[in-house]
Amino acid sequence: GQLREAVSSLEQLTRKGIRLPCDTLAFLIKKCADWKSLKLGKWVHLHLKVTGLKRPNTLLANHLIYMYSECRDHIGARKVFDKMVHKNLYSWNHMLSGYAKCGEMGFASSLFEEMKVKDVLAWTTMVSGFAQCGNMKTATEFFHLMPAKNPVSWTSLIAGYARQGQGHRALQLFARMMAFRIRPDQFTFSSCLCACASIASLKHGKQVHAYMTRMNFRPNAIVVSSLIDMYAKCGCLDAGRLVFDATSVKKDVVLWNTMLSALAQHGRGEEAIRMVDEMICSGVKPNRITLIILLHACSHSGLVQEGLRVFESMTLSHGVVPDQEHYACLVDILGRAGDFDNLINQLQKLPCEPNEQILSALLGVCAIHGNMELGKTAAEQLMKLEPQSPAAYVLLSSIHATLGKWDSAEQFRELMEKRQVKKEQGISWIEQQNNLHTFTVSEQLAGHHEEEEEEEEDVPSSPID
């Protein structure tokens, strides 16, 4: 509110041709960037132009590039950058970071090549940018070319592999980071724990946890949440609960949501409901994510009436208006219970057309209970909405096959191939003789794929000594 008032007051000054001091303008631009308010940031920029400063000095220009970049407007940032008379290293790095934040790594690569001075921040931006885009091959190439690596560059690559579901490579890189005696930070530990969770490696997760304890590391709420999530996904919910109970940072809603999610995963719906009451008593207000998790918990525990009560009391009790994701949870709750009459009645109350999440949930429960008619309708709608969703094609093919319409079933399979719709291939992990192996359902247990074996060695069983 105060930022909006401050920027609005610029209008009167602009009419009088009065320009605010440079430091004040820089402060305002930074605040617009912090609030991700492109509209207010443009107002400040307009103030500069109208008051005769069409080519702002280097300090103001750098702040403008930063503001546009934070607001994901790389075109606006580049316009300021190109008009700069004197560019310094901050100018180049802000522009490079802007491209990376917008996922424009082609433009980032071109700008990087133009840079006469490439400091560690520029190199790290390239590693992080490509990792964020999922291009781990190029991210790794930039990482290896770095003249000097810092903790952020190591962590960016580790996080990238963890996000891509390549937990074994993330842990392998973490082991190398430790070998170089580079001190990990909060984000490093969070990424490593996510990697352990993604491959359900309790052994490696415990080692990371033990290392944190040995170095007297004080984890923030994100790392504690990652610890809880790791233990839950590795089948050790009680260990996750011990971590939650021992933490002193219980004012963070993300932490509570993680513990609730762990309970939901393990089918402890009643315990999750009690925990929400405990959460409110602790002074932490449930948000929309909390209620999504709670509805999931009710669904996976068969608590139909409790789930309905949660859904119907969302707005009154918690001030959260149900959105499509909440309705998808409700579909799952009622559908799993086989209450299709109530399910259809609830869908008719939707303020808008059902989206992919709702239709996918409907498909799932129709498949469970063999509700062919409703499943066919949902699949056809989903196919129109999301032509690349494999679930619709597979279910429609199965429905027609069940009805003995083999030609129609084959047509859907052919249409799936024609549109290049592919089912995501499942991957499993197993530790054998101190090595981590990955394999798919069509493979024998023979370690990593050949191309992976060429690039990386097996993950050591004890990455932390």
C-alpha cells in the first residue's frame, strides 16, 4: 500500500517537472522489483523519461534492468541495457540474470559470449539457468568450464539433477562437493534431501542428516521440511515426526504442510485432521495448500464425511474459496467411495468448466469403479482440453476394448501414436553391493543405461565420510 502511494505521488511531481533524487528513485525501483510490480516499476521509469532523464545513469539503469528482470520482462530490461552509455559488470550480470529468470537461455548464451569479463556470478547464472530449464547436459558443460566454482554453482547443478528425478547424479555431485571441502548451505542440503526422497534412498538420506548434525548445522524451515519429506517418502514417517517435533521453527506454514502431506501419504487422515487443529492453536493459519493436503488425507484414508465437512467449511472457517484443485480432491474423495450421484451434484456447482486436474481425478475414480459411461465422457473432454494427456487415450481404448469394440480401441492407440502422446516410463532404483542402480519395467537389473554409465560412475554408498 505504501509503495503504491509513493509511486502515485510521482504523478504530481512529474507534472511540475520535478525529479526525485537519484538515491530515492533507485530505492523505489528496487522496491518495485522486490514486490514484482511491473506496473509500478514502469511508472517510475516513465517519471524518469518525462522529467528529462531518457538515458539514466549507470546506477539507475542497473536498477531498472533488475526491476524488469524480476518482473519477467526481459524485453523491457534489454531496451534499458541497449541504451546505456556506460555499462559495468553489474549491468551485464543483471541482464544475463534477467534472461535466465525468463528461461531465455538462447539470448543468455549470446550475451555471455559478448561479455569481455566473465566473473563467477556470470558462470553460475549460466549453470543455474540451464539447470532450471532442465537442460542438464549444457548446465554440466558450463559447470566444468568454470575457471572457479563456488557453492552456488555446485548447488545449482545438484538442485537441477534432483528436479529432473536424477537423484543418483545429484548425490554423486554432492559427494564430489564434499571431497573438495566446499561447505554446503541451506539450499544444498534441501536439494540433496529432495534427491534422496526422489529415489527413496533412506541410507543416503540418513547420511546427509548425520552430516548436518556433525557440522552443527542449523537448518531453516525449508531444510527441516525436506528432512520430513525424505523420511516420509522413504517409509519412515515416525522419524519424520520426530524431526518435526524437535524443530523450533514451527511458525512456518510450509513446515506444517509438509508434515500434513507426510501423514496423508501414509493414510493417517484422522491424525492429519487433529494436526490442523494443533496448527491453528499454534497460531499458524491454514492456507489453500493446507486444505488441499487435508482433502487428500481424507481421500486416502476413506474419510468421506470428514472430507465433505472440510470442503464445505473452507470459506467460513479458513477464508479460502475452493478452486479447481480443491474440487479435484473432492471428486477423488466421493469417487473412491463410489458416491457418483453426489460427485455429479458437486461438479454441477462448479463456477467454471472443469480443468485437467478435475477431469483426470474423475478418470481415475471411473477406472477404479468401472464407470464406463462417465469415464468416457470425462476422457473425451480431457482429450479436447489436453491433447497430450496419455490418460484419456488409454482409458478410452480400454473402455472400447471392454465393450468388445476392438477396432475403436486400436484407433485410439493409433491416434495416440500419431499425436506422439507417450506414457511416462516408470523408473525404479535399488541399492546393490554399495551401488545404486536404475532400471525400467522392460529392462533387467543391469545398472544405469549405457549412456549414463559413460558419463557418470555409480553413486557411492557412502557419499559423506
